[in-house]
Amino acid sequence: MKLDIVTIFPDYFAPLDVSLLGKARQRGDVDAHVHDLRGWAHDRHRTVDDTPYGGGPGMVMKPEPWGEALDAIVPPGSSARLVVPTPSGRPFTQELAGAYAAEPWLVFACGRYEGIDARVIEDARSRMPVDEVSIGDYVLAGGESAVLVMVEAVTRLLPGVLGNAGSAADDSFAPGRMEALLEGPVYTKPPDWRGRPVPPVLMSGNHGAIARWRRDEALRRTAAIRPELIARNALDDADRRTLSE
Ligand SMILES: Nc1ccc2ncsc2c1
């Protein structure tokens, strides 16, 4: 996968060089580049923002630097999808992460201030698919944190990036049987810690019982914390018995 990120804070993406993503980059599984938008701002102060037409607080990101940046990064006719993080976007979900993991090339445009001049998105839509995507309903100063979240969620789904390929399938919200269940508790050594033992079933070696226990814990946790997710799962009779307890 090819990733390009355009931002006025390129240092924000130093984390892309560590952990799983760093290894994926070193292996060549991910070809990621971070671009400083100010490289396409040509005045003496490398200005990227200005006051909003129609008045109102804050500043808006100017269209010219963005237009030149996207023209330089995404040649006409190439297969890039532009992802614009914004609080007014469609929700970013595990399903969308899975769809993005199948994309050959993602370009992320990190907005700051009150946002990017709307004509940048309009112009980009004339030559590539564009998604405006939100990671949640809270206040952030810009899109950089959202891009880190999305890049991690997407690249961990790429073949070979996760150490244990199976673990993505067991994630909360992973497509398939664990469609929308929160993960239950996990344990490791020691078997007893501060007088708190590991649930015996996990030490039993009975894989059927262990799988049942884990699903029951996920069902109970989901019913307690995110009851609205329960209906999104294909429940069998054993699940319904657990939820009725
Ligand atoms: N404030 C805010 C909230 C969500 C979000 N998602 C992508 S950028 C952004 C900014």
C-alpha cells in the first residue's frame, strides 16, 4: 500500500516509523510519505490560511497550496483515494478500515484551523475518489491525530503486518462472527497475581469451552457497555442463553 500524508505538522507523524507500521515500511509492505503543505505555499511567510469569507471566527486553509500539493502528489489518472479527516465526515469504522486496507493508494489531507476551503475537495473529486471521514464526536485541533488513528487501523489489516495474522479476525468489530462485540478480558502469566487467579477455563486446554467462555464474556461486556451493538450480531441459542442470565 502507498500512503501519502499532507500536513503542516510533518513531525506529528514520527510514530509512523515505530512498531508494526515501522517494520511494514522497512519491509516495503507500506510505502508512506509525509509532505509539508508549506512546501506549496510560495509567499515569504509560506502562508496556508486566511480569514473566512462571510466572517466568523478562526481561519480557513487556502485552496492554492492544497491544489498544488495534490496535483504534485497525485498525477492525473492515478489510482489514489483522497481521505480528508473532518468532524463533519462519515464515521470511520472497522468496516471502512477494511475497505481502505484493500486500496492501493491512500492520500490523507490533514486540515487545521476551521478547515480546508471547500473548493479543494470539489476540485479533487473531479479527478479522484474523495472521502470525508470522522473518527468521532469530540473536539480536536486538526486532522493529524485522526490520520494516525486511521493509518494504524488500516495498516494493521494488511497481510504480514500483524505478528499473528489471526488476531485481526478476533478483534472487536472485526467482520464475520465477531461483527460487533467488544473483546472480553485477557490474561497472561502468572496464574495467580495478588490473590487473583486466572479463570480456570483458560487453563483447561478445552478449546471449545474456552471459545464459549470468551464469547460469553464478550456478549456480557457488550450488553453492559454498548447494548446497542448486540442487535448487530448473529446470535445463536447459546448466545441468547448467556444474555438472558
Ligand atoms: N474535532 C474532530 C473530531 C473528529 C475528527 N475526525 C477526523 S478530523 C476530526 C476532528
